[in-house]
Amino acid sequence: MRSHAQAVVIGGGVIGCSILYHLTKAGWTDVVLLERSELTSGSTWHAAANMHGLHDVTNISRLQHYTMNLYKELEAETGQSCGVFQPGSLYLAQTENRVHQLRLQKAKARRYGMNFHEVGRDEAERLHPLVNFDGVRCIMFEPDGGNVDPSGVTNAYAIGARQSGAEIHRFTPVTGTEPQPNGSWIVRTDKGDIRTPWIVNAAGLWAREVAALAGVELPLIPTEHQYFVTETIPEISAMNRRLPSVADRDGEYYLRQEGKGLLVGAYERDMRFWAENGTPQDFGHELFADDLERIEDNMMRAIDRVPAVGTAGIKRVINGPMIWSPDSSALFGPVPELQGYFCCCGIIPGFSQNGGLGRLSAEWIITGEPTLDLFGWDLARYGSWAGKAFTKARVADQYAHRFKIHYPNEERTAGRPVRTRPAYERQKELGAVFGLNYGWEHPLWFRAEGEPDVETYGFTRQNWWEPVGREARMLRDRAGIIDISNFAKYVARGPGAETWLNTIFANRMPREVGRSCLTPLIGVRGGIAGDFTVTKMAEDEFWVIGSGMAERFHQRFFNAVPLPDDTTFLSRTEGVCGFNVAGPLSRQILQSLSNDDFSPNGFCFMRSKPVEIAGVTVGALRVSFTGDLGWELHCHTRDQLRLYDALIEAGRAVGAGPVGSRALMSLRLEKGYGSWGREYSPEWWPQESNLERLINLDKDFLNKSACTSTLSKPAREKMAIFEIEVEEADASGGEPIFLPDGTPAGQVTSGAYGYHVEKSLALGYVRADVATPGRVFDVAILGRPHRATLLEQPPFDRDGSRLRG
């Protein structure tokens, strides 16, 4: 066994072997994989191994599409059969919302050249004559769908990696992972130690135990999962072709051909956890006792849809473990607090995703950043707040509702609340309906007396649409108070603070006390990794404000530049809360509570200073994400409730009140403001995101060479704002944009109704060659084309008179 390696992959399932293979394809051939038992031990060997290309998230569809296309190439390269069957997949919609979901996925497929189209009942019956299509409203067909052989795929990756020089050691459990002073690691095994700059935790069912060796706690927990295979079905035996699989997600089961019978699997409501406190070290190819009674309801729905299931005997039952994250998505990426420690764990549809995850893992490890933005899978989306109780509650909800539609703006309540701030109970009294943001409860909207306290979900406008409109109009007409405590807040202090921040951020830091600047953070490939407001509070003190949900994500960038010995950089997100008071009467509200000067000359736009409001000392910044006249007020957490009560009381005197984050989305879209994680992403370049004006090339900063390279190129796409002609729904993000002739042009990143301007609005990216004001496009809302016009300017406050007034 090698004593040194460029990377050590821990785990010999399909994910670990894919990562190893893709590392060698990217040029790293001095790599090692360590497997505690035999390859495919754990969840891989008993997987149903279905594969499909379409997903609600566009980048995951692209990742899955890559995986599906890779298998036959892998077979040709290695000579190892992957057992690929691609008879296609039929997707059934029994409800109107499922129709909307499938038609939106069809539109996305058309944008990316994926094969996914609607078929009529006659064609569906020809494709799968055993299915009873009664009650089905819409049928989609994915010709490339199917399944593979789990062991064949895993061994093909292993053979391909070995052919390129990688080593694989079976029956070699890892006993220790020890960080070294130079940032590298020693991986300890009974067969010897390996020194490496990179550890890759792809240990599947044992990912928690492997992570714990490095002092990392991953939010994962295993469950049982069952499927069964029927005896031979005469109708299938008589056919000379393979039947397509059936995705009947409204029926909460999946079904495909296996041999001359059918395989039926289910995610039952009466789910079971397993190995909650740790996966047994001696577990391998074992299965659990059958318990088909738990999935009886699902089985009956499958029999109603495919009666042959009910007449065939059961040949075998598979009841094995799967390991889940709280949202059923992968825990993917480098651990921000550790150097050279990468995770790829918690993957559920592994045979749809393994190839893409392997490729993106290799990109991230070798180049420092993947080519696709997958923040929704980045392990940095969770912090220490995602403990065992939260993880268990969320996994139970995810498993039991595996096939439930994930609607735009949906907020699941399982496991909550996790973290609350002092104003939480008062906000509840005021009618707040809450959402979750990086563990924190925050107000989405406020219901009036008699309005429902539970929101509905769907692709069309829901029961919160009118209350949100009431808040947005109130702020534009008078004023509103928005809780912005979720913003990530940092303080850089010391003689080297300004120099260090200039080395991190692309804009030049403010040189005068009381001034603020907006600045991008540039990614490894030259895209937008973050957007921040930086304020000089004192000669050696700066406040930095950015996206709260990305705080752990951004830690990787901050760690990339060593702090000077005389300087500190600390998160103040938990210790400091904030409110945005905005609207034409916001100055009147604040002046009524303070002896400080909030006049236009006394407190100018993009300035800051400490003030006292209702006896509370706050750091006040004259900025507002609403695009209206307004201030951000940041106070110590212990003073939040006191400040909030004072602001609400003063606001009430002028007809103002609390405003939630749903209204903020509408307000920022009226002004055309982008948001990190939506408009601002490492995938888009500064000149595409309209942020190039905030980059100062006269200084050095993190990833400047990549930024300079991208700025030297013409924009591929441009961010633009659209007015959409639609009545029952609004864009929410991810909808494809087409030219009127059906040519793909781009995609929506954010959407909402602009209540003040009375327009349905969207921000998005379209090809630079067609991004001209007045041009007409089609946006696929509800999967159907809706006329959209690219606006020359945002519809609200075009000259900035209210913002700067």
C-alpha cells in the first residue's frame, strides 16, 4: 500500500468508486480508495438502481443527465458491463399540481436538449400494456430512463480507476484520520498509514463514523427501505421487449421490470429508523426482516395501477438500510473548518447521480470549485444547529413524503423551531407565519385577524398572496419594519483589517469612517461567490454584512487568506440582530424615537453611524434591500425585542407595521436587485450579473486572475428584468426562458408579483445576443409559455429619487 497519495477516498460504494475514477480522469492518478469490507457493501449492493434525468432543480437535472450518458461510455472503456437497461420511464400525473410539475420539467428538458415529452394514452398503453391509465391527467415519457446493475457500475468505476493507476484496498477499515500542522492528513489503517493532502469521505452508511474520526458531526441518519420483486408474469414473459418503468409519485410507489417480473418499491408513511446512534462496524451485506404490512397501502395503489402485480407471487423482498440528510440531498463539498477534508455522503438516488457527483467532486478537489453551482447540496448549508433531534425529525418527514411535490416557497415544519431570537414570540403575537433560514425562524408574512395561520402551497398563487401584497403596499405607501437578523454579520478589527479585507473582496474598502461600499466576492473560476456590504465603523474596525444562509460557505473564502497577527475577523450573526425600516415615512418613524439627525443632509445614502433609538444603541446604515428610502439598524441580540416593540409602536402611529421576507422579495424585484444564491452565483461572471462596476482591478484580491480572465471575455448571458403576462401564477425561479420561436434563451432566477407597480416580475439570465430592452420572450410558468418583455429599467424608482431622498 502506498505511503503517500494525492487523495484517499474512504468508501467503496458506487459514490466512492465514481469519485476515484473521476479523479484519475482529471489527471490525479496517485490516488487510493480504502473499503472496510467488499466493494458495494452498505447500501450500494441492494439498491433498486433506477435512473432518471429530470429533477426540479435544473443543475441536478444536468448532473443526472451526465450520469445516465456515462454508463455506456464506461462499459466501452473498461469492458465491464454496467447492466444498462433503458426502456424508458413513464411519469404519471393524477393531480393538477403534478401536471404543472411535469410540464415544467418538460420545458426545462427542452431547454437543455434532454428527451422528455408528453404522450397520449394510446401511446402510453402501447409502451406499457399492463398499466391501467384511468384517472391519469398527463403522461410524460423519458426514453432514456431505466435501471442499471449496482455491482456492475461500481466495478466498472473501480476497473477504470485501476487502469489509470489508482489503488483500491478492500477489507481495509480506516482507524484514524489525523490532521497535520502543514494542513495534510495521516490516514491510519491496520495495513499501514497514508499521508495525503485530501481525505474524501464517501463512506455511505458509515459516513458519520468516518467523519467523527476527524471531529466532524454530519447530520445523517439511516432508515429501512423496502421493495419486492414478483414472480414471473406471463404477459411479460411473452414479450420480446423490456417494459418502461413507471413513476407514479401521486401513488407513492415506483415500479419497473426485473427479469420477467416487476419490482415495486415504496416510501411508506410508517417509516423505521435504523442505527440511530451509529452504524455497526460488522454490518455488510445483511438485510432486515421483511415487513410488507408497512407498505401495504402503497402496494394496493400499485396493484390498482398495474393489476398484474396483485396476481403474481412475491419472489423476494429487499429490506435494507439507506442513510439520509435532513432534506434528502447530498452532503457535498469540503468541510469549511478543516483543510483538505471532502464529503460526498447521504445520496439517495445514487444511480441517477453518481457520475455527476464523481465529476464535480474531482473538479472541486483539483481546481477549487465545481463547474455547476450546487449550493443546495453543499454541506455548508447546515451548521451545528442541525443536531440529532432536528435531523431525525426532518428525515422522518422526508422519507414519509418522498414523492410529495416540492412547491415554490414551501416551508416544512418538521423539527422546528431550532433557533429563535428574542422577538420571536412578539412576532407570533403580531400574526407572523415563519420560515426557516439556516436554522433561524424568521417571519415570512403577517396574517390579519381572521386570516389562516397555516399557508397553502402550489404552483399558482396561494393564500398568502393577498397578505403579502398588503405588506408590500403598506411599505411603499407609508413604511414597514423588516426583521433582517438573518443577514450574516462580521466584524474585522485591528491594524491589518483594511488590508486584509481588500485582499478578500474585489471592490476597494471604504477609507472614510462612516462610509459603506458594495463588493463582490470572486470565485475560483471568476464568478460571483458572494455579495457584501462593508462599512468602516472606526479607523481599525469594519462591519461586513452578507448572506446568512451562506455564512459557512463563505468561511472557505475567508480562510483562504491568512489573517494578520494583529487582526481579528469574527462572526456576529448570533450576537447581533437587525431591522430594516423602509418606506417614505421611515425617516419620520426613526426621528420620533431618536435625537440623532436622520435628515437628508444629516444622514446621507450609503453612510453609517452609531445612533440611539428608543434608548437602544444601534449601528445604523442608510441602505435598504427594498429599493426604497430606508435604514438598516443593527443592535445587540439582548436589545432586539425592546427595539422591535419601539419601532412597531412608532410605526403604528403612521399606519406602518411589520413586513415579512415574502414582501421583501417582491420589493427587491420591483427595483431589480439581485440576491446571492439566486442571481449571484459562481456560475455567472461579474459582467453578466451587472456587478463589474464594483470591481477594482487596481488592487490585488482573492481570485483576481480568474476575474480578470472572465472580464476579458464577452458576456455569455446577461441578467435582466422581465414583465410577464400571467394571471394565476408568478415565476418563482428555475423556469426556462425561450424566444417566441421556441429557441432556448435562458432561465428565471427569481420571480414574484410586484404589488406596487402591479406587474408580475422576474429576474433571470438570457443569452447576451438577445438581451435587448423591449424584446419579447416566453417564460414557462406552469410549464406553459407566457409572454414576457425584457424591461429597459426596473419599474420602481427608476431615477433613485426615493432611495436617495
